Amino acid sequence: KAMVTWHCERTATVCRERCGGQGYLAANKFEEILGDAHAICTAEGDNRVLMQKVAKEVLGWYRKGSRSLPKIGEYSGFKDFRNIGFLLHLLEQREGVVAIQLQGSMDRDMKAGASLFEVWMKRQSDNVQLLARSYIERTCMEQMLASMESAHDSIKGTLEKLACLYVLDIIEQDIGFFLSNGIIPAERGNEFYEVIRQLCGRGEGGLADQALNIVDSFGIPDHLLPPCARDWVKYNEGDNEGELVGIEF
């Protein structure tokens, strides 16, 4: 719930910005979406609190041995930012490193006399949140790869590019952790930016030419689409005062 609602808020914000002044019109519904997105980050359980619960469960699994901690080490295959095996490895390394750091810090501080509340809620709050996010994002990547196995051959290439872009976006947001912990060598710290540009571009190596097909795959009916997602040029031919009533477009 936490990751989905944060994603909703981020998506709505980016889309609103990309639509320029059109994004401010009530007819384009961004105000409703943004309002709801902010509200659901707190409703039915505050996202940060839910992430604490996830981190507690994950750390408990690893401590009890009911699930295996991702192994820390070098990737044996081709270390390329378009290799989905390598990208999954990077996510596993982050999760393993932060879990070890969190557990080690908790053991050390509590042995020195600090309370569990002090350590969990104050001293290690950032690592608690990062462990939960690392676990969820790694699980999402695994599910994407599993779905690709059963997908039709005609769309596997597109799905693989989306999976790569998904992980590279994660790395971009958390590049400091990947670099400072040696998960990505410092000399390769700028490589993935070029791969992101390629994936977002046109041609065989990019996704831009498939963008509308990807959006259409969600199956959103036309009557739910606002003016900015339809014939917005026709919609703005006259002074409609930002309203939909009586407008055909």
C-alpha cells in the first residue's frame, strides 16, 4: 500500500508538470488525483508506519532463518546496466547490505544500553525505511521477471526494457547508497544515466516509439480520459473557461 500510494503521488505530480498550464484546469482532473494521492498516503495506515512494520517482518525472517539474506558478493555474469540479471543483483546487494548494517547497529547500540525504541525510531529510522523499500522493490523486480517468462514473445523485449528502466530509476533515486557502499563502483557511477536516456529515446533500443501502446495496454476507456489526454487542441479552440459541459472534442 505504501509504495503504490507514493508512486501514485509521484506519477500525478510528474504528469501534471508535463502538461504545463493544462495541468491546472479542473477539467483535467489533476487536482482530484493529487488530493487523493496525498490523502491515501496517510489513510488506512500512515505509509512510514507501514514501512516500519515491513522492515520488522523482513529483519525477523532473516534473524530466524526462515528466509535467506541476499548473498553479498560480486556478480558472476555480464555487468551491464541493460542486463536484467545484473540489475536484480544490484537490488539484492542493497537489501543485504542495509539489513546487515541495520542489525549490526541495533545490536551494538542496545548492548551499549540504548533502548529498542531509541535505536529503531531515532538512530536507525532511515535504515529501517530503506530496508522495507529495498525488500519491496527487489520483490517487484522478481515478479516482473516472472511475468516476462509467461509473456508473449512479441512483447518480451518491451517488458525487458521496462524492467531495466524500473531498476535504473531506483538506482538514480538512491545512487548515494549504491556508490558509498561499493555496490556500484565509483568509476561506473555515471554510466546508467546514458542507459536511461537510451531507454527513454526512440529507435530499437528505446521505449518512446511504444509509449502510446504501453499506455493503451492499461485499457482506460475514452470517457474517463480528460481533455489533455484526448484532442486537447480542439478542446482549446474556443473559450471554454476550463469546463467540459457542451464541449465536443
